Amino acid sequence: MIDRKFSEFDNFIFDLDGTVWYWTKLIEKVSSVFSELRRHGKRVHFVTNNTLLTREGFAKKLQGFGISARPEQVTTPSEVAVGLFKRKKIFCIGEGMITELRNNKIVLTDHKPDAVVMAEDRSITYDKLAKACILVEDGARFYKTAEGRIFFYGNKRIPGGGALAAVIESCTYKKAELIGKPSDHMMHVVRGLGLDADKTVSIGDELNTDVLMGNRLGFATALTLSGRDKKKDYDLAKGDTEPDFVLKSIMDLIK
């Protein structure tokens, strides 16, 4: 049964890393949450700054954990990039994003690109970072998918997309423009889902991304303490970073 505090909502937006999984494993077998939401006819959508996979890849990964999901239920910065970089030449460091850009006929090049995009890349090399720095120094606009500098990989904390982007920012003295949560770019895509704000709750583990963006979109917001931000962070939250609800994990959505 859905907890009474959340039964009034029709739409549930979930972050992934630190909220649903730690990449290699689910958080507290939360697949039951999604089964219960589906049983009550609730709409579920996933909004993540993770671009390691394509939308299809994320849907398959969720399915592998026993969570029913379709590609159209997943939004990542790759979707933002496809819309933003039409008719532009791009140098991209990132796994799933490169595939998404290619699939959408975006020109990928390391020769005088219009923009450099830093996303997650598990095969990152010094040469890739050096090339990105040179291209940004030569005038290419610089974008990143996330501010987050850590990535939960099982019970380990490893460098996230924000940490990789920070290398280029440090070298070039140029701040990358964010296209993931909570940027205006990502909010535009989420608005395009056509959700009734009064009937939507956004749930995630980061106050400065998930909660901030949800509040700016007029959604109810919930911070789950299963990921990056903890009770001490919540105690300092103010304004747009203050959530309506605090959960130990998303298991608190059901009884």
C-alpha cells in the first residue's frame, strides 16, 4: 500500500544513483516500490544526470533489477544534448551520450568542434582530457552533464562526471555550462513530459539537484537519505533546496 502522504500524487519522478541503486545493486530491494506504484496506476519517470548508458540501456538495467521500465520513461542529459546540438559539431567524452548523439545524426569530431561535452566515461584517458582542454582553449563552448563529483559503484565512491569536468575547468580556467539537473536545459525537457505539477513528486538523494529542480518546477519534493546527502545536509537546507519530505529510502513510499 502507498503511504497516505504520497497516495494523492499521480506522477513520481525518481533519480537513479543513490536513490534506486548503487549501480551494481538495488537499494534495499526497492523493486517492490515500483510494483506497488504500478498496481495503483501511478506514472513513474526516471530523471538522472548519469549518461553511462543510453535510454534503452537504462531501461534494460532497470528491468534486470525487476523494475518495469521503458526507454521513454528515462530522461538523461543526452536527451538535452540531442536538442541543444542539432546542426553543430561536437567533441564528446562519454559512453552513452556518444551513442545517443550518433543515433541522432549529431556530428562528432575533434577538429574545430562548436562545443566540448564532458559526460561520464569509464575509459577516460589523459589524451582525451588533454584534447578537450585544447579545444576549449581554442574557443569551443564547454558543457558538462553534472556537478556531482562522486559516483556510487556498489559500496565504493568513484569519480563522477563533475570530477572529470573539473579537470578541464581547472586547466582552462573556463566554467562549463551545465546541461543536467538542475539546469534550465533539463527543466525544459522535464516540462515537456506534460505532468500536472500539483500531482507530481520528485524524489532524489541530492538537495542541490533533485530537490532544487523539483521545487523550481513546482513539484512536491522528497529527499532520500540513501545516497549523497544526509540529515546534516537537510538541516542546512533553505529555500529551493528544502524538500517537503525526508525519507530513509524510497521504501518509505509504501507501507
